[in-house]
Amino acid sequence: MAKTIAEKILARHAFEGDVSSGRIVTIAPDVLLLNDVSGPIAFDRFKAMEARRVASPERVVLVADHFAPASDIASASANRMLREFASTYGIAHHYEPGRGGIEHALLAELGMVDHGAVVFGADSHTCTAGALNALGMGFGSADLAAALATGSLWLRTPETIRIDLTGSPAGFVTGKDVALSVTRELKEDGGLGAVLEFGGPGLAHLGMDERFAIANMAVEAGADACAFEGDEVSAAYLATRRRDTGPPMLPDDGAHYRSRLSIDLSALSPLIARPPSPASVVPVESVAGERVDQVYIGNCANGSLTDLRQAASILKGRRVAPGVRLIVVPATQQIMRTAMAEGLLEILAAAGAVIGPSTCGACFGGHFGILAAGETAVATTNRNFRGRMGHPDSHVFLASAWTAAAAAVAGKIVSPATLSRDADA
Amino acid sequence: MIPIDADHIGRVYRVGDHVDTDAILPGRYLALRDPEELGRHCFEALDPQFCTRVKAGDILVAGRNFGCGSSREHAPIALLAAGIRAVIAASAARIFYRNAINLGLPVLISPNASAQMKAGEPATIRLGAGLIRQGDASWRADPLDGEVAAILAAGGLVERTRRRLANHDTRGTAHG
């Protein structure tokens, strides 16, 4: 029977033969991912399950990223629990600040996700792995505890929604704008029970960093996961990070899709999601002039080298507007070092940006950049729910690094193209 | 956990569509693990009086896509600690749904019950049959997947997995 990418990947990892949608199957993933927020609760549950060993310690990745470096005694204890679990159960892949980064960016960078792989992560943005022609699925701590103990988890197999990308993006349109065009189309729950499958001729115009940005927001449309078609771009990315790379997985002709969506990249303009929903998406121009207090460039998919280059291209020779705070968080230590070597951090710092450690901190309202009542931020993150980055009466707009950097310079929301034209005039 | 084959009666507390897990339990409390402490912050921005209003046994009735967003298990932990014993929703986000079931907090999917149930009044749930009643009205929720029913029957995923490990039964779905 003709299969979607998700059905092919699940079939390779299932104990049962039939993985057509709606079935209950048991999947043995290639990677289990936990962080300092989900990990400690999972370890409590693992102990309560009276599990004596981790089924496959070599498949487990523990990353201290949410409250790391620790923000208080409770988070310091949580970070220590990761350290102790790694040591007790022989888990080599344990990453702390200075050696790691934000889990989803780090996992890709480590080369642990091959074409056709399955990642189960105790974090909703595990869907980011889908950019690598893989399936990343988010779970809670109890499920990951069971997966640590048994090496597998049950699933109700999802349907697939096909998203065909056509055309090539115009200036100042990047992966984040494509991600926002997806939530604009599917809304907050259009992806429930489905994997978003991305392919089509437009894919060739999107680099890996942009694909990660798109994959990262699949869950904001309610999707179980997403799966990009594998191609030369993903193969080249993996070739520098892995010894062997599996063949790209492509859907069969005649595969069954719940629905299809086509996105013409050439028709997109820079987009922005208004608070309090990642699906409340409008062109940047339509909210131009909105005053901002803080600009945040970072997170598990938009603290990439591509984002930092985009931000630096806007901020070079410019200054952050008076009264605006610009916080830049490279997603991993490696990205931080490359950005340093390329001189990007100097450009950003000279413009008045504070460069933060690779942490999820401000994105989820944890630490390192919390908003006060009445404040407005433009962020390259993935969620702008009420109170997401701090006080319940603060507001977050989601946009690309180009749009975010332009807002930092202007002190208000402005199209990056407009800012660029003003400078040229 | 509420009984499977007997009635559970609780008062209804209502919330709307797309209620995210940040609203259920804000991110700044994620380093906490103590259920009572988490329960005190449940829904604190949406309804600062939530903790004092909700009584043990209450039923949360939500709209579409309940529990969207973050995978934080802290959200169902906080709901349980605040006293919520069952959720009825028009639809629920996958990760929240699993997390709740895993902790023994049943989530019943019924768009009609979600639309019609009245806040502040008692309702009755017969979990095993998927039956919901309030006053003269009754609704039937979507049937539970076999695995979901098995987890609830064990009292949660921890106990179900503990038994499976004790029986060396960890390959494939354990039926029955």
C-alpha cells in the first residue's frame, strides 16, 4: 500500500506490521530526549516504576537547557538530578551549559537524527527533528519514563497532511515566515492527529536552519509531528555530522493524505503572529508602528547561525533604539563560537544587544529576560500565549530575526524591507 | 482516581477554547515538583481564585484543543492537586491528553457535552461507559482507546509500567 513519509518511518520502528492511521502500535525510537524540566519528573516516575535499568542508554540524550545555568536553588537541584541520572545509568549524552545548547538545535547539530529516524522527547518542540526527514514527537515525563524503562511507547498512528511548497521566497522572507503561514492556514488545532509532511519544489530554496524553524512550529498547529522530504540539502547537513546516513525517505505516489495544502513561497511577505496566539498571523505591515520594549532573538529553532546572520545584516552600523532591550541567544555553544568567529556577535553587541547563554530561559518565561506588566516584545520564538514570557499583561509578537532586528532598531514594529529602504535613501 | 464502573459526581468548572498549558501552569514554576505547590499556581492568571473555588472532585469542562502548547506534565499535576478529577473537552492536544491519562486524570472527548454543560452545577460521569449526565441531559463521550483504558484501569502509567516490568512484558502493546 502507498505510504506517506510518516507511515514509512513508523513502519520501520513498529513492533506491529500495520501502521495505517488510527492503529495502536508500539514504536521503538532511535533517540530519547529529556531536559532539566521534564527529566527530573521522569526520573521520579522511572523510580516509582521500579525500573532497574535504562533500556538503551546510548539512545538517551539529557540536556540542561531550560533553567541552565541554574536560576535558583530548585533549578540547580533539577540540573543535578540530570547529572546524577546520567552517571547512575551510564548515559554519555549529557550536556550542560558551555558544552551543549538548546536541546532541539543541539540534537540536530550532534548528528543524532538521521533520515528516517524517530525521536521521542519530553518537550513539545521535539517536532523540530522533522526537518531532517525524521519524526520527532513530544511527550510528557511519565511517557518518557516508560520509554526509558522499556525502550518503546504506544502510539495511535497519525494521519498525514501534505504541505506542498512552491516558488522561491522574496527578500526578507525566511523559514519563520513559512512557519507562520502554516499556523495561519491550519490555526491552532488544524493539525490535531496528523503529521505535517513538507515537500515540493519550493523546498530546494530553504536551507536546514529555515527548515528547522518551520518544523519547530508544527506543534503550534496541533500536529503530532512533521516530516520534511529528505533531499541533497538534508543529506549534506547529515554528511558533516554522521559517519553513515540513511537514504532520504519520500512518500509513495498515491499515498493517502487527510488534506493537502499548497504554500507559494514567492507570494509570502514578512509575517508576524499577534498575541496571544501563534496562529493569529498577519503581514508585518498591518501592525507596523506598534511600540516595543524588548526584542528577543533565540530559541530552539531561531537562534541559528542563519538567524544571527540575518539579525547582524540589519544591525550592522545601526544602534538598538533608546528604551529597547535586545537579547540575543545563540541556540548552541557551537553556533555561539561560529558567530563569534564570523564577527556577528561583535556587530550585535556594538549595536547594543546583550548576548545570552544558550538557554530556553526567556522564551518560556523562566528567566533571563522576563517581561513586566504592560510590556511588549517581538520574539523569534514559537509561542506568544498570554503570560508566556512573563507578566500575564505582557504581549509577545512572533516574527523572523530580520523583522525582530528591524523592530529593535526602530523601537517599533516595522517591515525589515522598509527599514532597509530608509537606510538606502 | 475516579471509579471506572461507578458514578463520579462533581461540580463543573468551565474554560474556553485553546487553553494552553502555560495558562494551566506558568513556565516560571517549572522547576517545582511538589504537587501541592504546583496546585496553588494552577490557572492563576486566568482565575486568581481558582484554587479556592475548586473543590476536590470537580470536573473541568473545556472547549477545543484543551492543553495545547508545552508538554509540561506539571499542568495535569497542578489540575489534580487543585482538585480536578476529570476533564471533558471538545478536543484535546495530544501531549496533554496522554499526560493526563498517564496520571489517572481521565479526559473525555465530547463536543456536545463541552458546548452544553453548565458551570457551577453538578454532573455525573460513568467513565467506563463514557456517559456524562447533568440535570436531564446526557451525552456519550468518544470511546477510550484500548491502551488508554488499560492505563486508567491500572490507576496510571506508573503502575501499569511497574506491573509490565515485573512481568518482563515490555515488547509490543500488552493487551489485556
